[in-house]
Amino acid sequence: MDRIVVLSGAGLSAEQGLGTFRDKGGLWRHYDLGDVATPQGFARDPDLVHRFYNARRANMRAAAPGAAHDALARLSQRPGITLVTQNVDDLLERAGARDVIHMHGELARALCHACGARWDAPARMAPTDPCPRCTARHTRPDVVWFGEIPHHMDRIEAALARADLFVSIGTSGTVYPAAGFVEMARTAGAQTLELNLEASGGRFDAIRKGPASQLVPNWVAEVLRQ
């Protein structure tokens, strides 16, 4: 398997204390998604949105990469590996992973809604923060909200079109366009593998069930031995 595309979702970081809006406990259950994860919610109450993402950013910075992140970082050193993540945390980078494609953006980055400038986000953002390029006070977290187009889709689709193996790790398989990646890979002739706590229902050639901290290091070790 020379060319491998890996898609990671929330299950990669869940054991590190970083959950998603599907969790019954945790940060998301205190908020309505329409208020904190849509452009419309940001337009209504930017202060609320910034408070929410400031809390998420603090949670991320308090977390540390786990065994699954470390394993993928080792894998990324090999030629032919494309790491795509739906996660907005930076745990893969902190583990040493190369060239991670963040299709849903990054908590550690800020975006100016007026001019499109991007920069490293401070620990706390506020509606009054000026853009460092155009000075507009319309800055936001550089994350993809519901109703927005994910980043780097051309690059991701090109990698899927030439992949020998597509691996999905810890993702529910319900959010498009990522939910369609397995079919893109299959159409291109790639083998497909899912590593997840429970099967997502996607048409994978093989499925291994369990926590990412166990499945991912074992699978990476197999690949690196080949």
C-alpha cells in the first residue's frame, strides 16, 4: 500500500477529553448548535460565539496528544501518506504529524470575515478584536461552521482519486462531504478500512472496532512493518 489517505474524526481525540456536539456530557450540551456553530448565530451574538470557542480553545490547550496521535505522526513521516482530519484541535501537530489537512479549520487560528486574513489566534478572542491586516472588528475563529464549505476539498479529492488505501478513524460517517469519502475511494479502486468504537454503516472492506488509542497504534505498526 504505497498511497494511504487517513481521515480522522472526533474519536481520535475523545480519549484526550475533547468531545463533540454528540456527547451527552461536555461543553456542547450547554449550547444550541444554531447559536454557536453557524454564520447566523455569529451574526446574532458574536460575544456568545467567542466565549464558546475561547472555552474550546482552553480545553484543547489543556489536552495532550494520545497514543493514536503519536502513531499517526510516525506514519506521516512515510512518503505517500495524506492525513485529513475533521477535528479542529492541534493534537496531531503537537504529536509531530506532518502536513495535516484540516478540512473543518483550526481552533488555534483566527479569521477576518471582512478581508479573509488568517493568523494565530490568541487564547481569548472578542468581538472588538481588530484584524491585523485590515483593522476591521469582524474577526472569528477559523473553523468551518454548518452551512459553510470545508477547506481543501480539491486537495482531498485528488488524494482520494489516487489512493491505494483509505482509512477512516473515529468518525460517525454522517456529516458530508467527509461521509462520502469512502465511496470516492472505492470508486477509485482503493481498499477501505474503518477503525472506530462502533461501525459507522459505511461500505468499508474491513472494520476494526475499539478505542483509537489501541486500534491506531496497532494498525500503524502493521503498515510500518510492510
